Amino acid sequence: MSLCSEVLILNKYFLAVKVGIAKDAICALYTGKASVIDETYTIRNLNEWIKYSSLIDNLPLEAAKYVGKISSPSISIYIPRVIKIDTTAGIEIIKTVKYSRYNIYKRDGNKCQYCGTKCKNNIRTLDHVHPKSKGGKSTWENVVTSCKYCNGKKGSQTLDTLGWQLKKQPVAPEWKSHIGTPFDKVQNEYWKNFL
Ligand SMILES: [Zn+2]
């Protein structure tokens, strides 16, 4: 989903500091805490980015550099690939990793936390470790990536009943774990200009 696509975040000194998600990057842009920066190092604030977005609608090669557009009745913009935080306050709003299906898969490296299988989309699902029917919550600590096979087998049983163990204890990821990812491993050609 494009609102979950990754956006490289530069600090005000143009240093790459984080990988964030598009939704938060756009939020920072809307609130004037960040600007979009393209591979020619041109910086555009929200209004300039709106204008530029309508311009590249007619330039398929330029438009293809972006993962998609978001549109509201009043505004239509391309999802930025790189943003630059303009204030120190700006960094705060992208500090936490949002609880989402996508981010749980990402945290678990797409691996089933019961059998360890690397899950392709067609067998990948989420599972409540402590079953939902027994009061298990939808939180970072209780939801893990599971293959459909283990998910089906587990049903509403607990791990104790089954004698199963988790591959690793599920926790909420911190941003530092993203910073710890060497940027040269990031599979994004577009970012290379900034790293
Ligand atoms: Zn499994």
C-alpha cells in the first residue's frame, strides 16, 4: 500500500537519519515541519509540491519515480521518496513505528513466528498469540506473523496447550532498529543520491 511505502528522512543538515512511512512523511509535510527533496536536491514545501505534482502528471517518466499519488478533494500530490525535516519538532512526529499489519510483517521479517517459514503473500497472515477469543489484544506484543498453516492449526488454542514456542518474543520496534539497518542495504535506487 502506497501510504505505507518507505520514505527516507533527512535531518535539517541533509543527513539521512531514518526510514519512515509515507503517511507520517505526508503528515510532516502538511504541518509544515518537512519539505520534499528530489534527486536534483530541489527542495519544495507543501504548496510547491502540490504545484510540482500537477506538473508531472503530464510527464510519465518523472511520475514513474514515485510510488503513487494521494488525493483529497482539495489536494493531489505524489508520495515523496525523500523528505527533509526542517525543525527539531518535526522529528518527534515520526518517532514511533505505527502498529499495522505491514509493520508486524516487517518486524518479523515475513517469517512465521511458529514454524519459521518465510511467508509469501498467499500464505502470510497475522496471529494473536494469546487468542482473541480468550481476550488476547491486538498489540505489538500479542500479534505475530504466521503462515496460514500454523494459524489454522493453532485456532483458538494457547501456546501452552500446543507446546509451541515463539521464534522470538514480539515487541514494539523502536526507530533505532531502523537506524541500525545499514542504508546501503536499502533496496531503493532513488535514495542512493542522498546516502
Ligand atoms: Zn508456520
